[in-house]
Amino acid sequence: MFNDIGPLELITLVVLAVLVFGPDKLPKVIQDVTRTIRKIREFSESAKQDIRSELGPEFKDFEFEDLNPKTFIRKQLDNDELGLKEIRNGFDLKKEMAEVTDAVHGRDSDSSSSSSSSSASSGGTVDMTKKPETPAERPPYDADAT
């Protein structure tokens, strides 16, 4: 729960608690806080058990941690039924960005002219100084659509 609190921050919190509550009231406040946390955990566990019992036997392996999107995606990537590891490993972002940078700066790189089919078909470079062609006729303006 408090994995990212360092020793200096912990000492600061203790000193602040002593100053706010005083040394004589601090033990009672700590007991009240721990009792409240314990009750919240018990309530949470009972709610989880109620949900599991209501879902039925077909959801016996249901885990509430799977509702976290990061956990769900991590499990799907580990499962790899869809071949996502191949897609992820086959995409080299640094290489793609280098090719785009070379094309923008007008440099001719060996990797961009040999591996990129779109830049190879256009000669390996992209002319960024040329303005895009505009259509001859503009579509009619529709005031009701806006």
C-alpha cells in the first residue's frame, strides 16, 4: 500500500502526527485508524464473496484484479492466443522514426529505401516542400450540418 514512501517521508509523517494529535492522543488515533482499515477490508472481502457466489460456478476462477486494464492486457499478452507478441516484437519504433526523420530531412538512408515499400516506390525520399494539391471544386456548404 505504501511502497513508494521513503524513510524521510515516513519520519516526516510521524513528526507531523505527533505535532497535530499530541503524544497522549496519538495511540488512540492509531488504534481508530487501524480498526477502520480492518473494517473496510472485511467489508470488501465480504462483498467479493457475495459477488462470487452470485456469479455462479462458471465464474469460479474470476479474479477481481482482472478488472484492472493493465492486469487484463498483461494476461492477454502472456497468453498470446492472438499472436500479439509477434506484432509487438516485429514493430521497431526507433527504426520507423529514423526513417521518417530521414525522409523529412531529405536524407537518403539505405534502410528506408530498401525496407519501406511506400518510400521505395516514391524514390526513397519525400518532398516536404511541395504543397499538397487542392481539389478543383469545394463541396457545398451545409449550414444545417454544422
